[in-house]
Amino acid sequence: MNKKNFSQKGILLGADILLLAILIFIDQLTKHFAVLYLKDKTAVSIIDGVFELKYLENRGAAFGMLQNQKFFFIFIALVILAVIAYVLVKTPNQRKYVKLHIALVFVAGGALGNMIDRCRLDYVVDFLYFSLINFPIFNVADIYVTLSAIFLVVLLLFVYKESDLNFLSLRTKKYRDVK
């Protein structure tokens, strides 16, 4: 990697870290406001019968599964974050991969936002509730993970070709090019 590419890669990874910090800040700020204004209070209706703000201390995963498995969730989050870091570092410094960077940073932001709660509080603060369909209560970090995961699937199925992702191979270039 020449000096220019190394510098550009550093700028891109710096932008990833800045976006990650902003996402975590927004998630933690919304959770702080949820604790401040919703904890021990009745739900606040935003759209009557459709959407409300309702405080919940979630000690499980999505839909309340795996209650009180704090260390398991932290371990899984750390594995996901390690994989994301690996992919971000390995991704070529080309414009076509900016969408991939953004999607992965959003997944990391959601994972870190909820992991911070688990480490600090032993539960995740949830407060967004679609009462119309009785959807499980969720938070901003959950939105990051869900929407970016959908975006990643779209990218991988419809935008990137298999050859665009060869950089992820664990084999060396010498063996990757042999057919």
C-alpha cells in the first residue's frame, strides 16, 4: 500500500470512527432522556393507538428472548465488532465501498450502544413502542442494527458482485487467484 492510499485509508477509517461516535452519542442521549422522562411513568402517546414512548428495562435480546444473559450478549457483541473492524480495515479504499462502510458502522453503533447499557446497567433501555401491532419495545440502537442489516443484505445481493468481495478472503492473494 503506497503512502497516498494509506493516508486515504486512514481518513476513511477516521470518518468511520467519527460516525460511530455520533451514532453512539445519539443512542445514549435518547436513552438518557427515556430514563429521565419515561421511567416510572405511564406511556406517552405520540400517535394515539399507533405509537407511544414506553419505558422498559430489557434484560434479554430481541422480543425478550434469553433473559439475563448479559455476558453472552457482550461476548456476541464483541465478536460482531471484531468482524466489523476486520472488514472495515480490509475493505479497499474505493468509492464503491463507502456504502458498505456506512452499513457496518451503523451495525457497530447499534451493537456498542446496547453493549454500553448492558455493561453499565445490566439491561438495555428500550422506549419506542408500536402499540397498533403490539411490536416489542425497542430503542435507537435497535433501529441502527435492523435497518443497516437490511441495507447490508440489499448491498450483498444486488449491488456487489462476488468479485467485489474477494478482499474478504482469508487466503493469500497467491492462492486466491488460482482457479
